[in-house]
Amino acid sequence: MRALYTVVFLLCDANMEDKVKGHEGYTVIKCTRDTLKLLQVIQQHMYSNSSEELHTVHNQVMSTISLFRM
């Protein structure tokens, strides 16, 4: 599990890692070692792009580009 968390955070930049660690459910996810929830949180932050309701089409395109860069 530790290796999976390391790989996931190696794929993320420092900004994304801070956002994920700042998520309200991160401590529960870390304690339960729920990797699917961790990936869901990362996906949520990738698609939100700090503006959940504004420019959703643009945010989806940019998050897809970010996903392919990973």
C-alpha cells in the first residue's frame, strides 16, 4: 500500500499533492488505505481545477490533458 501511495503522489505535482492532503476525508482514506477513494479525490481535484461551477467544459479539457501528461 505504501508503494501505491508513493507511485500515486509521484504522478502528481506538489500542488496537487497539497490539495489531496488538505481534503477533509484524507485522514480517513489514509487510515483505511482506500486507494480507490484516494484516486477519486485526485480525479475530483483534477476536474475541479479550483473552479467547480465556472468553465466546466474548459476544466474537463484541461484535466484530460493533465491526465494524459501523467
